[in-house]
Amino acid sequence: MAGVASLTLLVMVRTGSRDEPEKLAGISHFLEHMVFKGTQKYPTAYEVTSAIDSIGGEFNAYTSKEFTGFYIKLAASHFQRGADLLSEILVRPRLAANDVSKEKGVIIEEINMYDDLPPKKVADVYERLIYGNTSLGRETIGNRNSVQVISRKDLLAYLRQRYTSGRLVIGVVGGIKHAGLGLSVIRDSIGQAFAGLPRGKDGWGKPAILRQAKPAVSFFEKQTGQSHFILGVRTFPRGHKDRYALGVLSVILGGSASSRLFTEIREKRGLAYYVKADVDTYFDCGDLSVSAGVDTNQIDTALRLVLEQFRNVSRKTGEGSITEEEVTRAKEFLKGRFILELEDSHDLADLFVRRFLLERKILTPSQYLSRISAVTRDDIVRVARTIFTEKNLNLAIVGPYSKTHRQRFMKLLTIEEIMNRK
């Protein structure tokens, strides 16, 4: 990145919560915590953080369903130090037994924190609903029981089995030329730093088997004045030919402050502070979801408005159908946000490393932009008509509701609001 004096070093490992045995649910996230507690060269958490702080670096990590990421952002002149630090925590972590014991308490408190955050909790309820009794349906952080039983032996075994050369992709983005670093120097430095990785090939586990014959509803009962819901549908796996049309559709529905749902639910009626649409994709499946937090007395109204828009965007013509202006605006929104990501070394590293890790290929920025530009109104409507069907609806709610309210919400989902379309 010309004119940039910093670097991001990002390591992504092709392992996440969907790769875990149920009895050790959350071990990917647990290991992400533990590698920062000390290494052979930096024996304590204090020494690890001091080494990073001493060069003004910024570091963090994150765990998802299908991968785990670790990064350091620092002055480009400290590239060698950054490579050394990252390799230390991933290749030579101590995983001391007393640190494992203490970190269990930390993670359980993290679980408690998320349970007290309805927008986060409803996402867990939704994933369990839409992905069922599969590893995708489990919470990435694990649960109190599984976290308690994870041992140092389990962590060491998981590290050796999953953190292998075939599962890691390493990205270096930023002021490479500014620091006078040649590509051969970078390759040699990375190769030496990570030489201790066990060898091993990548590979996906068994695909999730998901079937749905009718709408589904799930609750997490919590006495609140605000109800949080996610209404979503199953869509396509990563790499599907309609992935770009699905992305544009998501923006039209709830991806921006000028989107349909933001306008109808927040701006016109003042029913919610947040309302948005999201797309998640995995190697074998995916989903599109709409989430919002609304007054408990207004949840039925908000859900009807979402269903109404599901119906409208599925119409080929007529009142409420998608306009060419909306398509253009949504495409330009996606392209503009993508271009903004190219300005930050971490965002750019995440973009390229994640795509290569999960798909073993990289699209150049111009290729991505051209694929967004190629999406047509007909593509979007065809995708909407495919995914927005009554039997494909899944509703998760956190609020003062229990199983006694199931019929009320099932009735909302089966009033054929989205079926009355032409």
C-alpha cells in the first residue's frame, strides 16, 4: 500500500466452532484466548503484551464458525518483530495448566455477559433454530458445561491437529516498500518464523444436513421492555452463482440507512433503534436474516412490516416491487464500502486472506466490482422468489415470551403475506 508506513500481519487458521466435537464446544475460542497467556520466549501474558506494547503495536484475535484469525498491526519497520510475536503465540504457546483453569472463569463470565445482551443472545437463538442440532447451530463461545471440562491436554491436542501448515494462510499488507522489504525477505522471514508448525492438509468436515418443511419459531424468555428478533431464511453456500445478487438484495432490504426496512420501521414509524439485514455463508449452506429491537407491544407490527417487504421484493412488477433506482443505489453502496476497505491494511488483509483461506482463490478488486456491477434486477427478484417462501421462515425472539406464545407467532408467519405476489 503506497504511502503507508504501517503493516498488518494476519494469520488465519481454517478451524472454527463447527469443527469441534460437541463435548468440547468452544475449544477454538478457548484456544484463541490461551495463546496470548504465554509462550516459550515470552512466558507470561504480561511479557507477550509488553513485547507488543514496546513497539506500539495493536493486536487482537477472533473466532468464527469456520476460521480463527490473529493479527498484529504495527510500524512497517517492525515487521520482523511482528512475525516473531505471531509465530510464538501460534507455534509455541505454553498453555500452562493454571492459566487454563483461570481462563475458564473469564470465558464463563463472557458467556454471562452475552446472555445479558439481547442483540447477541438472539443471534445465538437464531443460529440454533436455523442450523438445528449441528455444529453450526452451537454457540462459537461454547457453553458453561463444555468450557468447564476442557483441559490443557485437550487444548494441546486441538492445537496439534488443527493448527497445521495446510490450514494456515498468512497475509502481510501495508507499507512493504516503505520499510524496504522485498517479497523474498518476507517469504523467508515468515517461513523461518512458522517452521515449527506441524504438517497437515486442510479439509472440510461433513456438510450440515438441513431440511425445513414449515416455518419455525424459537424463544429465549427474558423479562424486558424491548423485544429483539431475527427473522431469516436459508439461502446458498459460499461460492454460489447468486452470491452477489443475494448481497445486493440484502442491502436493498436492510443494509443501509436508506434501505427499505430502515425507512419503514425506524424512520417512518419509530419502532426500532436498530434494524438491519445480514448474509452469512458457509461452505455448504447460508442464510439471510433481518434483525431488530422493538418495543414489546410493537413486535407484531414490526414482523408484519418485514414480511411485507419479503413479499414486495419478490414481486416481478407492481406496487412495492424493486426499482432500477434501488438496484443501482445498492450496487454503488456495496462498491463504495468495498473501496473504503481497501484503504485500511487490516481490512484489506482480512478480505484477501479470508477469501483465499476459505475458497483457495482471490478476486482482484476490479473483478469483485465487475461482479457486483453485473447483477441485474431480474437476478435479485429471482433470488428473492427462491428464498422468501413461507416454509423457509425462521423466527428467533428474546423477550418476555414462552412456549405459550408459539401459536401467536406461528400464525403471523403463516398468514401468506409473502405468498400473495405476482
